[in-house]
Amino acid sequence: MDTVHAEPIFTRQEQVLLFIKQATVSAYGSGQHYHVMGAFQGKYKIENGMALNRDPKRNMSLTELMQNIRSLL
């Protein structure tokens, strides 16, 4: 399987919070398809009350991340 360095990596059974957008054109055929926004920046792994990103500077508590999201809505 080919991967792009900046794309998020997923593993079975992990809990994640994703920032996604609907794709306007898909290589996978008809139906609804989504892309993670900002490549790996749009994926947070949820573990022990923390929201973990591939970029450690983006790591924060899940509570803080949810507060940040709510403040933007």
C-alpha cells in the first residue's frame, strides 16, 4: 500500500477525532467520500484523556480540544 508522508495513518481499534470535509470528486466511485483536512494535522488520536497529533506541539487534553472547537462554532 502506498502512503503519502503527510497523510494520517490509522490503526485498527484506535479512537480518533477527525476534521473532515466531503470530497467533491472521488477516485473511489459514486457515493459520499470524505478527506481528512490538513493531512495528519486533521487527525487526533484519543488516548487517556489526551488528544494526540503526529505533531507533538498540537497535543492537548481532549477537554481543551473540545473547548477550542466549541469556541469556533
